[in-house]
Amino acid sequence: MRGLLVLGTIGAVLAAAAWSGIASRLDAETALARVTDEAAVPTLATVVAQAGPREEEIVLPGNVQAEFETTIFARTSGYVKRWSADIGAKVKAGALLAEIDSPEVDQQLVQARAQLVQVQAALTQAQSNTELARVTNGRTTRLVGQGWSSEQQGDSDRLKYEASVAAVAVAKANVEAQQAQISRLEQLTGFERVTAPFDGVVTARQVDVGNLVNAGSGSGPELFRMADTRKLRIYVQVPQSYAALVKPGLGVDLRFPEYPGRTFPATLVRDANAIEPHSRTLLVELEANNANGELLPGGYTEVHFKLKTAGHTVRISANALLFRAEGPRIATADAEGRVSVHEVTIGRDLGTMVEVLTGIEPGDAVILNPPASIVSGARGRLQKDEKVDLRLSARECRAFGKDPH
């Protein structure tokens, strides 16, 4: 009896041990299946699609130039006698800037005037000879008609008269040519006075007393540079994605580093009407009033454009796009993690963000970095506490013409 009790106890212990091993194995298999199932469900990082703004401000760099700006060269050769305008001088059109001493041109003018006297005297002589030839020809003609002179003499006197008429024409042409030469030399001597071509400011002086200057912009140094700064022209390269939004008449604000906190109004007056193929930008020209002379040409400015955008747009992160053979797609997920793939129409590419014109609505949970094999109806696990910043960095703002502030 006691042996049976011992055997029963041993059997119970063995049975309990066997059951414990089986239960542990079952628990391990269940845990493994659970982990495997969880691993098979992808984790989805989502971000809420944002509605695009109705008005957008972009900031682009602009090059500032004067309305009129020119370099002044000498039109006659010689030595600088004196100059009367230095940098910063405000001068009126026609004001004397410098004088050039050119004795060779002065002597050529004196010689040309003396030669004019000579050709005028030759014209007078030719006219007198013509009058004599005319009278002689008239008398010979009557004598030939009366038989008192030969026809040969008549022909000779007639041809002499015609030759003298031609000689008068040549003498008149010589006088006109000499007068033109004198006019040219008078203009050259007039160029000894270097004057301002328009009202403006002298921005550079590259000449001093005694300098030898040569006529023409190709062979001599510049004398002065002048600018009319009462109005300024600002040239801006607008990215192609914004080219359709900028039109003549658009008002903009200018900000200059030398005037922090201040803005200056300007107006878009014209554009190149063509995209520059290397930079993919549209060149536009702005005009700003500078009657008080506060702004200086030659620098740069920040140009703030306020542009009306398309009516209904949604902005999403660029890494949410799926590029497939049938066209671009975007995947969204609901609160339970069910996936929907949408056909979309892409608008402007803003770098790290893109505009979506159709296909999704503001507030949709857009899946970031979706796998290429994702399909509608698939399920995923939404990532907890996922915070995705769709704002552009300061560098990206400047690269795409946006205000980093």
C-alpha cells in the first residue's frame, strides 16, 4: 500500500513537470506568433496635410541700379587742363566737368579756315571765268550765224563755257567740303569741354590735371562716371515656379541693410517675358522713387513680393509622394491605420514641400516615406507621438525665395 502511494506521488510529479514544459512551450509559441504578427504590420509615420495660403510672401535679392548711368570718355585727344567736378558732386546737364588742351586740333581748325578762304576765292574766280565764257559764247554764236566766224570757233567757245560752268560746280563742292571739315573740327574743339550729359551725381573721377587722354572709349581711359539717382531700377531673378504670379503693376516692398526696420515701396514695371534657361528664372525690373537721395545705386536689397496664390491647394512634405507609372500618388491613413492611395495633381515644387491641387484635402493624415508596394486597404500601425516639421529651414527659405522669419 505504501509502495502504491509512492508510485502515485512520483507519477503526479512527472505529470506536473510534463504539463509545465508543455505550457511553457505553448506560451513561447504564442508570444512568438504575437511578435511575428506585430512585426508584419508596418509602422506608419503620418503628418496632417495643410491648406495652402491665399497670399504668399517671397523674399528675393535684388540688384539696385540708377535710372540712368553712364561712363564719360574723351572725344578729343590731348592733356587734361583742369577738372571741376569730383565724386559726389551734383551737376546739371551741360555743366563743365573738365577741360582738355588739344593744340593739334586747334591748329587744324585754323588751317581749315584758311583753306576755306582759298576755295572760296577759287569759286569766285571760276564764276568770273564762267561769266566771261558765257559772254564770249554769245557773241561767237551771233557771228557764226552771220557768217563772220567759223563753226569751229563757235563750238570751241561753247565748250569753254560749259567747262567753266562745271568748274564753278566743282568750286562750290570744294567750299561745301571745306565747310564740313571746319564743322567737324569745331565739334572736336567743342569736345575739349567735357560736360555732363544729364542731371545727376558724379560717382567716379578717373582723371587728373596733366593726364594724356585719347579720343574714344576703346583707346582711352574713362574720365568720369555719372548716375541719375532720382529713380532707381531694381532687377530681380524670380524663380520659374512664381513667374506666372508676377505681373507689371505689382507693388513690392524693399528692405535695405543700411536702413533696418524700414521698407521702401517699389513697382514692377516690366519683365523679360522669357525664362533664363541656365537659372530657370524670370528677370523682372522694379522702379523706386528716390527723390530724396536716401538710397544708393550699386548695392543689393531684399525684395518682398506678396503674391496671390491659386485658390485651393494643399501643401505636403515632398517625401510623401509616390511616383508610379500611372502618375503621382499619395497614401493616407485613417485613425485605425487603414491605408488609402490617392491619385493627385501636383502644383509647384517648393523644395522640401510640394503643392497638391487635387486628390487630398486639408486635414488628411498623409503617410511619410511610404513603401513602393503600399496599396489601398492595407493596414499599418500609426507611430506614436510622431511630430514632423513641415517648415522650411532658413537656408531652404533663402534658396526658394521665402522669408525665413
